[in-house]
Amino acid sequence: MVGDLFELTFFMWLVAMCAFAPLGYFIYMYTMKSGEPFGDTEPHGDSESKVLDLVEMAIHKVQGLLGKK
């Protein structure tokens, strides 16, 4: 009876630690970098991207075919 209670408590703690580990890691990283969650990151839209370049080229090509430009 006591062994079953200990085993149940142990597994409940184990599941809880695995479930909340990502949250704890995020809080740790956020406080470690002086309020910046993952260090110095560039603001959205300031960095060059091949995907964004390809989409922009496709938009211009479609606009050219439609005669909008």
C-alpha cells in the first residue's frame, strides 16, 4: 500500500518535471540574457532571406504578366 503510493508519487513528479522542463528552460534563458530570450536577434524583416527573395520575384513576375507594372 505504502509502496504503491510512493511509486505513484514518484511517477507523478517525473511526469510533471518532463512537462514543465521547457518552461523552466525558457525562463532560465530569458533571465540569463538580460531580458532577451535568446540573445541578440534581428528584428523581423531586416534580414535577407532566399524565400522572401523568391516570393518577391514571383509577385513581380505575376504583376508583369497581368500588366500592373
